Amino acid sequence: MTSGTAGQSKKIKVRYFAWVRERVGKPEEEIEPPAGVATVAELMAWLADQGEHYAYAFENPKVIRAAIDRNHVRSEARIEGAGEIAFFPPMTGG
Amino acid sequence: MPAIIRLQREPIAIAAEVEKLVGAHKDVGAVVTFTGICRADENGAPIAALTLEHYPGMAEAEIARHVEEAYARWPLLAALVIHRYGRIVPGEDIVLVATASSHRHAAFAAAEFLMDYLKTRAPFWKQVESAGTTAWVEAKSADDAAAERWSAPPPQRDAAK
């Protein structure tokens, strides 16, 4: 049981792109990570534990980039208050 | 900050877009346009097509942030970035960047800056289709290095001469 809002788990929309999307097997979903998952890196570690597709997608988290609410973030960024988190490989546009 | 930022599936009408961009600005003395084209081969192997995936919403926002930065760095009068998504066959355009200024230096530099950042920061991913198989294009460290050089204090390239 948690008291107050700090540490309370909350639904987050997650989106996946390119080979991360292919490996996970879906373009987006709502997740509810436990309260202890505070950063992007911790969220990737938690996702990697959610089944073999996720383990494959996040087997090398160092190469995966993330965005919170459509802004690039580093893996140490905190996810508290995030509405949408996206995971994707390094970009290859242009 | 007069800028046109657009994502589209269709080929880009380059001449018409540039004409529209410059038309209203009487003090434009230089326009630099860069067009990225789909090559017929990737790493020496022929390809059938490229498919570009993007992150709708973030792609436009990220491009807009870099256009804004280009305006802060150089005296631009107009700027345009049009990026395609979906399936693109060799010979077709992928991206158009155009920058307009009173003089050429700002237009050249801003166009290069925008392209370097598009390559590494705009959320697009290329998938290559060849001989019935598909593969994701890997990011190149040369592109990271190209973008990295702009993160130093504003360019002193001319002053150094």
C-alpha cells in the first residue's frame, strides 16, 4: 500500500518504433510499472523482464534511444509525470 | 520565424516549394536547397526500395526545434523542411531542406546544420527492401560526428581564416 502520490504506480503510454516495435510485436501499449521504476533505464530493465519478446527487444538497452512526451531524453531521465514514452533505435532519416 | 515544416507520403515538388518559400521575401539574396535522394544501392548491394517509418508528432516537433535553432544562429529569412515517409524507390526524393538569407554563407551553413541534425535527431528510420528481404539501416557514426561539430560554440570557420 502506498500513501500519497509519490511512488504510486500509474499507467503510461509506451510507443515502439522500427526494430524495437518489430521485436516487441506491437506499436504501442499502456503499461503500469511498479513504483520502484523511476528512470528510463529502469523502465527498460523492467520491460526486458516482461517476456521473451521484450527480452529480445531490450537485450542491449545501450543502443536504444528514448523520448518522453516527444522530447529526446537520456536513460537516466526520470519517468515521473510522463504521459508518453517512446523507445526506438538510433535514427536514420534525412 | 517563417518556416515550412511538413511530412508527406508523396514526392516533393521541389521547384514549386522553393518558389513559394522565397516568393514573399524581397530581401532574399541566396537560397540553398538540399535534396536527399534514394540511392539504388546500400553498402554495395542493389535495393528495390526504402521504407521510412517516423514518429508522428515528434518528428515535426523535433524538426521545428532545429529550425528554431538555425534561426537563432544565422540571419535566415525563410526555411523549409519537407520529409517523406512510406515507401520510396531509387531515384525519388526523400527530403528537401531549403534556407534563404540575404547572403550565401548563412544559407549554406543553416542548410548543412539542419541536414546534420535531421540525420541523427529527427525520429525517422529507414528500412531497406532488396531481393525480397527487408533490413533496418544502421545509424552511421559519421552522421553523429557531423551533428556533433555543431554543438561546439557557434562556428568560427570564417573568422579563423
